Amino acid sequence: MNKVFLYFILGLVSISNWAAVNTTTIKGVVYIDENLNGTFDKREKKLKNVYVSNGGEIVKTNSKGEYQLQNTTAQTIFVITPTGFTASIPNQWYKTIDQNSNEINFGLTKVKSTKKFKIMAVGDVQVGNNNEVKYAGNTLGTHLINTKDYDFSIFLGDLVNDQVDLFSPLKQVVDFSSFPYKMVYGNHDRNFKNTQESQEESFEKIFGPTTYAFFHKGVLFISLNTIKPKGKYGYEGVYEKEEITFVDNVLKLIDDNQLIVISQHIPLAGIKNKEDLLVSLNIKNNILILSGHTHSISRRFYKRKNGYSDIQELTAGAVSGNWWTGQKDWTGIPSALMKCGSPRGYFEVTFTKNKYHFNFKSLGFNPETQVSLWFGDLNQDKLPFTVDAKNNKLLVNYFSGSDKTVVKASINGKYYSNLKKEKQVDPYVARIKRWQSEKVSPDKLSKGSPYLNTRSNHIWQLDLPTEKLKETNRIRLEITDPYLEDFEKEFIFWKE
């Protein structure tokens, strides 16, 4: 009896000591950084009612701008920047916890509040070696340097391809950006040398927390970690309980009129317990979800109860396209057409109050390229802009399209028909696959693309009236979608 009692007491002491060692009280202030140097000067104004979090607990600064946060396992803490403010030093909205100090201060600076702003939604850069870092730098990096009209960018996970030592050189590229950026954690951003519980630490040291939130010009942005390790190298798409709790806590900070944008790597369709999040999101607010992972573009709509608007999810494709593979162009960059037939690129998302719309931006072709067309025989090697009596198909791949998209065609100045949406393999992807099997392409300086028979979600089909066509013809496409800018363009095609 005494031995059992003694064992119980020792167990309590052990638990108590563990808590004392592993629980840290983090404290500090949130202030207006007038010197823009990231160092708190006691003469600088402190900000009250600003939220600070470790990705689980959320606390608010008091009337003196002070906060206190009980932290256990989180490696970083962050300020949930309020509307009208941003980090005084770009990308320093989070801090890594220092074991030698429990004081962390956050410096903010004011930004102009506008009713309209734009961001970049960037899918899988996924560099796997130094050459691919250079591909990313010479395409995306150059774009980040020379583009000035975005408030910030969100990278939607899989920054690298299981090579965490590439975080630093990739960050050097992204740091050239003329505007701030936020990073999402992906399944290929894990460090397999660490335990399952600490696989994300390498990511956090370079890019910050895997779960966080911030406000920007009235819009609430939430980033979630959807990766749950399984086995030695596997994973599942799962929201851990802490993720849902964080979402629930953040949602308490907003009113019904604010737009909510959730960024995550794995799309909802790949999340085992997506209903847990959807239950939390059954609220009045308009909600947009941004995701990556699939190396293809898609838009899906999830219905909510009580007459609330659908939740739209934009899966934004990949900057790496089909993993930086395929025939290289004259600059030495692989074509890497995405699985859905879209060129490498990203999405521009424009916000106006609590509304939004999209615009796809190609990095592989002209930035304004929105569509590809294929006429006639799907197996032809000549230019795919010729039809005949036996092969009169027109396939239109509108990269941003969804079930809400309407595609109309006029031929030689006369309205002809609406096109029918068909889920099928993109014809250009099919041709690349065939050329690779026949050893026609790529050349010895390029790498073949691992395409499967993945059907594209944004192809429309039309049977052309070959009996009414001339030798040379004009076709005009008119494309409308409630979330996209109207698209109109004319093309020339031939009849044999």
C-alpha cells in the first residue's frame, strides 16, 4: 500500500516538473515602430486591443499595449496584425521563441486603408535542386522584383521538394520581392531527419509558423497546417484538433460583414475531416479558400446551411507546373505544362470590401494568356488549328474556368453556339505524352514529364459546322464568369 502511494506521489512530482520546464510565459508589447528598426523604444506608442497568438491560444494587449501568453510547444509566436497596420519590418510579424529571454515585442506601422487591393496566390514552387531554384528565380523571382501593385503574396505550400536545405536559397529569391509574403506549409516542406512531431521545425525557422492569422484592409486571412505525418515518409490531409480550435477562436474576433480567406496546402477534397472545418465555417461571412498541392487549377463550391453563400475554393495550380519537367524553351526553362493543360503561373486575387475576383497570370507564356484552343484531329502533329469534315471538334481550355463559367462562340461574325463543358485530358498534354512515348520529344537537354491520364476540370467542347466554313475562318470567344473578368478574343483557324 505504501509503495503504491509513494509511486503515485513521485508521478505527480514528475508531471509538475515537466510542466515547469516546458511551459513558458512569454510577454511583451505591441507598439508603433516610429524608427522602423524593429527595436522597442519606451517613448514609442503602445497599441491596445491587438491580438497575439502561438497558433493555439490568443491573447489581447491591455490598455498599456502589453500581452502575456502561456506557451508550451510552439516554436514561434505572432501578432495578428489588425486592419490599418502591418509589420514595421516586412515579414517580421512573427518571432522565434528565444530560450534565453521571455520578452518578445512586435513593432507595427500604419498602412493606408483602401477599399480595393490585390494579392498573389502562388501554388507549389517545389524546387528539388539548385537548378530548379534558378528556374524559379528567373521566372517567378524576376516577376516578384518587377511587379509593384500587390499588397502581398501567399505561397500555398510545397516550396521545396523534400529538400529542406533549399529553403535558404529559395528565401533569398523571394526576399527580392517588392512586397511582403506569407508562407503555407506543405507535405514536401517536411524535414524527414526530424521526428514526426518536429518535421515542420526547419520550415518554421526560415518562414515562420504553420498556423497563423492576420487582418488586412478589413479581410481576415487564416493559414492552416493540413499535413499529418503517417509512417516514415507518408502523410494524411487532416485538420488537427488544435487547428479547428484556432479557427474557432479567430472567428470570434470578426463581424458578419468581413470576408474570410483561408489558405492551406491540401484542397478540401483531400482532407479526411474537412467537415470539422466546414462546421466551424457555417457562418454568415463570405469565405474563400486558397489551396495548392495538385499541380492543376480547379475551382469548387461547397454549400452551407441557413442560406449562406457557397464557400468557393480556388486550387491555384503550380509555379513549377509539372515539377519543372518537359522540353526546355530557348531560355533553358522547362515548359512544365500543368496536368490540367494550364501553363505555369499564379492567380491574382482582387478584393473589394467583402467581395473578390480572380485573374490567372501565366509565367510560361504571355502573362495575359487565359485560354488554349485545339481544332480538329486530336492525334495530328501539324498545327492544331485545322478542321475537316471528319474532325470538326473545337476544344477550349479556359484555365480559370468552373461550373459557373459560360463559353460562347461566334464564327465569321455570326453567333453560333454555347460550348459544352467536358472533363477530359487536355489535348496538348495528350500530345506531349504521345511525343514522349514515340521519342519525338523532349531533347537530350530536357527531362520528360510524368503525365498521367488526369482529366482537366476546365475544358469546353464544340462541334464546328464544317459545311458552312470557309477555307480561312475567324472564331470569337466570349467567356463570362461571376468571379472572373469577362474574356473576349478572336482566333483564326482553317478548313481542309
